[in-house]
Amino acid sequence: MIGVIFRQFGQIVEVRIDDNNLYFRQGSTSFATIDGIKLSKEGCIKENPDLADRKDWRQESINRFKVKLDSFNSEKKKMGYIIEDLKKYGFIPLYYQEKGHRPKKIMT
């Protein structure tokens, strides 16, 4: 299990990867899977322009993200991809935790 704590616009967001499972949590809420997070249609279309006219844009975006994550063969590589992807949207990685060990500060 790998977890990273991010800050975005004063909010704390935590992302965890446990084998092939991905979880998100904002603030003190409980963890949600990728299927339970809010997605912006504009953001999804920006990443995948071909989804602009599709009624199932949300589910297709989620499916493509899952396929992308499955293409990585380790939790570290998956988390590296997520960190770099979220940085584009103003998420600042603060702490990294692996296999239940103490969180380590990420030096940016």
C-alpha cells in the first residue's frame, strides 16, 4: 500500500493505491474509489476530446483512467503517474507513505 497526501487550494487530499485498487479522500471524509469521485465534464473532455458528444463521458473517462493505471506494473509507478498528473491541476504532494511506515515529507 502506498499513500500520498496532497494540498490543493487549502484542501487536503489523500490518494492511496493498494495493489490494483485506487482510493481518494478529501479532508476528513471516508475513502472513495475512482467510481465515487466528482469529475468535471470540461476536464474530462480536455483530456479526451473524443468524449465531447458521448452521453457516457464520465464512465468512459473512468474506464480509460483504470486502463492507464493497469498498464503500470508496480504501485510505485502507478503513484508516480498520479503525482505527475495531479501536479498539472494544482495538487502539491506533501507526504509519501509506503506499507504503513511513517509518512515522509516530499521535497519539491
